[in-house]
Amino acid sequence: MLRLNLVLAVLFISSIVSAQTWVKLNPNFPKPDTVGRIAQIIFTSKNIGWLYTTYDNTPHIDFVKVLYKTTDGGHNWETTKKEITNRYSTFTMFSLDPNHLITVDVNFFDSTFTSLRTLDGGESWDSTLLAPQKHYYSGGDNIYFFDKDNGIFFNDNRWFTRDGGRSWEKGEDNFYLPYVSGVDFVDRNLGWIVCSYSNYATDSGAILVTADGGKTWQYQDSLAMILYGVDFITPDKGFAVGTNWDHSTGFIYSTIDGGKTWQHEQFKDFGAFTDIKFLNDTAGWITCADPRKLNTGKILRTTDGGKSWEIQASGISSQLKKIMIRDNTGFIFGDDYNLMTHTLLRADLCKITGVKDGQTELPSDFCLSQNYPNPFNPTTTINYSIPKASFVEMKVFDMLGRQVQTLVNKEQIAGDYYIKFNGSSLPSGMYVYSIHAGELRASKKLILIK
């Protein structure tokens, strides 16, 4: 049995452009509940998060499935759903707002799948049997929702829902997918998955792309390294991370042409690279885990859009495995097998551009930040920076590519800017805002929920 009993610590990290640090939290769980070795976590805002796990109910021959919720950013957790079961399960989760959560869990004994959904923050739940027949699946980040109704889930096939998870339909073709370990979409149609297993070779992974919302997929690399995480900054520029067969070397895959060609860089003796996330088109992080050694967890950071990477923190006694960014707040989750606990780190990413000697510096590069809050109703703020005078054009589009609003259309001097977007006249759903300013061409997703 595993119990979270972490000592509060702060990793003081030197930074040229940021005063941001990662804080190791001391999560407080209701006793006598514990957290199992295999757990999935997700944050829906900087304060609200969920953790789903199964643990051995010793001395009884059964298991306990527990879903925890935090409302204070990961410090304190409460049990929202608990079930005694004779099956050991793993989970994947996705959320569009603090009150909405959908999970899929697999029964290890008969390989059936159950979907759970709440629309009221855990007060009530809907349960759906996803697949009565057996399918391969062992947990991971392999569920994605475009809005509250339309989503996709991956195991060895694809499963689609059009009613928010009440019912699921299997993909129409028999295209077999290897184990999907990471998913990212840049709009309603264009997305990528990475795999930690390949159909064509052992100790290999794969990269696949879709242009029709996940209905059909094509290999961009069928013999990549074992891959765990993927993140696209724009439809052209994206990254994937992974490792080799013995998890001794970290790999970064990168593309600037939408995956038509991929370049990769290796970091020997760094351990496995397990996840990657970007805050904007310049600032990003990678988590590292070396299962062969203790106290070797690392956090890598880039401040130039992935051109170079540096070690931001090392010597962490945890196998770091997941990065989440919500409301300009970063979360990193991992497993500390040495202490039989889990690790949760948090960072305030609001001020990644520094101020020196009381003088505000002009931005050194073009930058488009994620809107805040996101999801929003009905207004949200978008920040961007331009290092020199430029004509700036910023527009908002729906998932069909139709323009719904022009936010900026004028010449602006160098500086940091923000603009309010009001979606009161629009229906709930996912939208894309894009900017064209000098050398900057970027886009990001925002979610309007009414």
C-alpha cells in the first residue's frame, strides 16, 4: 500500500528570464485512504484537480478504486468517489472545465472498459460500459474531447462519442493502433498521437497524424523511438519525447513542417523523457525519469522555442511522468518508488519575462500566450509581445475555420500587450485565435463554456 507523505520542499532554480520555481507539495489525503502505484492525475484549473487510482485492500482479496479532488491547487484532497471491487484498474481522464470530468478505466481481469462522467464537479456521475469485448489498453494520456459532446478515446481501436460520453461507437475501419501514449490536436480536424509501441518492431514507437478529427490516421514515423508525450505549438511546429529500449537516453523529436519530416536529438544518460508541454511558443518543459537509478528525476526547460534545452532541476527523488499547464500554473506529477509515494510539483508561470533594476525590458522575441482564464465565460484575456514595431493582426476562428471576430488589426510599437475577447454572442465550444505580427505566426485554442 502506498501513502502520500511528502515533505514540503522548494527547488530553488536559477533562471535568466524567469523567477519561477517548482515547489514540491505535501498533499494531504483523507486517512486511511491511500494512493496506488498506478495513478492518473489531471488539473482543470490552477486550483481544481482530480486523481484517480486503485490500491490493494489488504488483508482482503479485493481492491479499492478512489477518485480524489482538490480545490486548493493540490494541497488538500477529498474523496469524491470510492468503490470496493475485485478488479485492478488503470485510468485515463480528460476535462474541459472545473465541473466537467470524464474518465475511462480498464478492468485488468477481463479487459472491459467503463466510462464515468460528471458535469457537476463530482456530485453525481453517469457510468457507461465502453466495450463489452476485450481490447488492449494499459493506461495513459489517450482520451481527447473537442467540446462537451464530441470526443475520442484510443486503445487498439478508436472510440467516438457525440453525446459527452453517454455512448461510444467504434471506428468504422479495422486499422489497428499500437499503444497510444500521447494525444494533441491543434484544431477540430488536425491532430497527432505518439505511441510507446510499434506494430513493426520491438522496443520501438510511432508517430501518426489525422486530418479528419481522428477518423483515419497515417504514419509519419512507424519506427520512432519509444514515445510518451507530444505537443504542437502551431500546425507546423511540434515536438515529441521518448526514450530507447533500456530507458537510459532521452529523445526529442521536432518538426517545423507539420510532421512531414522529423528531426531528433538524443541526451545520453538522462533517462527517459516522459512528457513535454509548452506555455507559449518560447517557453516549454520536459520531464525526465531514469528507472535504473534513484534520485535522478530532472526537469528540462527551453526559453527559445525548443532550439536549446537546459536542466532546470535535477536530483529529484521521483520518476517524473506528466506535465500540466492550467491558468499559467504548471503541475508535474511523478512516482517516488524509493519512498513508495507520489510526487506533485507546482510552479507559477505568470511572470516568465523578467524585470531588472526596476525597469521594464522590451520583449526580445515575438510571443503569443495562452488566454486566461481558459475555459472562460464570457470574457478572457490574451497576452502577446512584439519586440519591434509591426502590423498586428489577430483573429478568432471556429473549428470549421470560419472567422468569428477580429481582435487586432493595426500597427503597434514594441511592447507587451493584452486584449479582451468577449464570446457572449457565440455558442459554447472550442475556438482558435491566431496572430500575424512580423515574424510571428501562431495560434492557440480557447474554450468557451456557458
